[in-house]
Amino acid sequence: MWTVAVFFVVDIKEITDPEAYAEYRKGVAATLEPYHGEFLVRGGSFEVIEGEWETQRLVIIAFPDEEHFKGWYHSPTYTALRKIRLSASIGRAVLVQGVQASS
């Protein structure tokens, strides 16, 4: 079977409210499970190899497909947490289509 995953990439440039952001971080993992989302990168150290990249925190979450991502992103449980993230940090996010791979 061939599958094409999607990846939700969040680049946090600044955490403006560390306490609220910590609340977001505590709750987000449990919201992924029903949608088969999986953290690939969740913070951690990084090294800029090319160009200029200013980030405080990088997160990459994999989903089986866009339908699963959208189900999660618009779910009531994640919507409430997303509001916390958006008010506690400055960043940007993209959804990226993966390449076709054998599963």
C-alpha cells in the first residue's frame, strides 16, 4: 500500500507567555492520538546550516493524510489549545505534503 503523509511544521519565533505555552505543551499530545498524529520534532536543539533562521522552537507533526490533519486541527479539543498557543507565542505554521512512500 502506498501512502502520502502530511507534516504540520510550526516555527515558534518567540514564546511571549511561558506559563500559558507550558499549558499548551502539556495538553497537545493527547489531542493527536485520535487523528494518528505523531511528533517527529518537538523542540530540541538545532543548528542552522544554511542562511539565517531565527527560531526559539521548531515542531513537526506527521499525519497519515490531510483529512486526519484537518480533523485534528479543527477538533474542539485542539481548537481550545490552539488559541492558547496563538496568544502565548509568535510564530508561523505550514502544512507540507510528503513524498509517496511504501508502508
